[in-house]
Amino acid sequence: MQYQLNYESEIRFGPAYYSLEIEGKRVPNFFYGFTRSELDNGRYLAIEEWLTTDYQKGPITRVAIFDLKNKVVSRLKVVDKGFVGSFKLKDDVFSYRKNFHANGKVVESELDWHSIKEWSDIYS
């Protein structure tokens, strides 16, 4: 299963953001950061999903996990004023970091892979 990030623009004084295509079809409604990881031999794509590109409001992000085989996505809790990254899956534990650059804080987060239950169609 192939995916592609397409450069869209940049946040004022901040990072670039991208649209995401999976099998040549654009994932609607969101933009994505460049931070991503392929998990479980490429079946899953964990990526930073942006909920706003407004410089004054953001960053507001969350982890989006795409099951590329079944064409579904699960979106984790929103991270207000922070970025997410360092996605890993080991021994059925999914881990990632929340980075709050404004105050220099980094929070490590973990959850049981099997606790991820809310999946929806990628294109809806």
C-alpha cells in the first residue's frame, strides 16, 4: 500500500504541513506534519495530524494511525499547543512523544495496541 505526503504550505515561523494521499486518493479534512513511522512491516502508518494551521490557535495535533491494509484510521487524543512524534510499536505497546516547545516539556505516552478500538473509513 502506498502513501504520499504533498507539501501544502508552512506555518508562520513554524514547520511545513502536508496533505496525505493513500493509493492516489487524498485523505480529506486534515493536514499532516512530516513526522511519521511505518509500523508492523508497513501495514500501519502513524503520523502527526494537524487540526489547525492557524498560527494563533496552534499547534493542535494528534496521532493518526492508518491501517493501510483495511483502509481505516484511528485518531488518538488531541494535543493542545504541542506536537506528536517518535511513534513506536513494540510488544503490543504503542508509544509516542508529546512535545510542547513553548515550555520545553516532553511527555512520553504509551497505550496497549489492542485498546485502540475506534476505527473509521480513511476517506470519510
